[in-house]
Amino acid sequence: MKKVIITFIFLALNTNIYSQNSLLRNQTVVDFILEYCKFKDANPIYQSEADSISGLLQKILNVKTSEKQELRTKALEMFYENTAGTFEDGSDIYRMGWRRTLCFIALALLEDEYRYLAFLNDARNCLTNITPNENHQKEYAKEYAIIDIIETLIRLNFDYSRTQIEHDIEKLQRNIHLLKEQNDAASKFISDYLNIVNLIIKKSNQ
């Protein structure tokens, strides 16, 4: 009997942190997050650091429960490495700000339903600080839209109320209109974003 219990605990600790039917396990969703959370640095010297954060997100989306603490520690280390208070130029401000944002997104994806929102709000604050003016939400509409869609995906994973999910979906749809104002309406990002929104709507209606 003791052996059965120990085996059960071992299996439980090594299961994916997201349930099999979670949209966060859906390959289309995973591909979307990985594609649009990566950062192609204009300066090749810094690309390896950006790639490290992208690699961390990839691990998190396939993480086993027993690996959570290790990845959480790694995300915090990466955040610490990107907390410099001085910048070389305007590109450096965005580079550091987006890296910090991605670190907070990584932490949110690792957390439970009581902690994830704090990290997503920190991610939003990082974006605000890149260009602290009244136009920052329009200027970084794509980045904010990514955070909003990840927030809804996490809430779906934690079985939030239908009312909350419907409210989130309305916000995602407003984002689409804002994105179309800022970008070519036929852009790949908008098309992919709309595809994920439709998956969320379908999932919420099940």
C-alpha cells in the first residue's frame, strides 16, 4: 500500500502543471506565445540574452510540476540581470523593459490562481515605464494585447466564472480594434491573435 501511495505522489509531482484539456497545452496557443514573446534584438550582441528568456518560456509551457521551483528561480535570476537603471540609448530602454516584461510573464505562467495576476500587473507596469506618457497603450498595443490574452488563458485554466471570462473576451475584442488602428489590418499578428481569441470563445462555451 505504501509503495502505491509513493508511486502516486511521484506521478502527481511529474505531471504537466496545466491539465490536458487546458488551452495552455494547445499547440496553436503555445506557438503563438512563443512566437510573439520572443524578441529579435536590433543589436546581435544582445540576441543571446533575448533567446535565453524565450527558451525559458518554452520550458515553462512544457514544465512538470516538480520543475516549477527551479524555473521560478531562473526567471527571477533573469529579471535581476535586467534591472539596470542606466541605458545606452533608446533601444536599450525598450530592450530591458521588454525583457523584464517577459520575465514577469514567465513567473505568471508558473504561479497559482492567487499570485499570477500580481506578476501580470508587474509586466504591464514594465511596459508603462518604457514610454511613460499618455500614448504608451497605443504605442505598445501589441505587447499589452499579448499580456491580456495570456491573462485570459490562465483564468480559463483555473476555471474562472463565465462572467469573468466573457468580460475578458470583450477586452480582447476591443484590443483587436485598437491593433487594427495601429497596424495593417491584415497583419499576421492580428490574424493569429484573432485565432486565439476564437479558441478562447469556443473553450468558454463548452
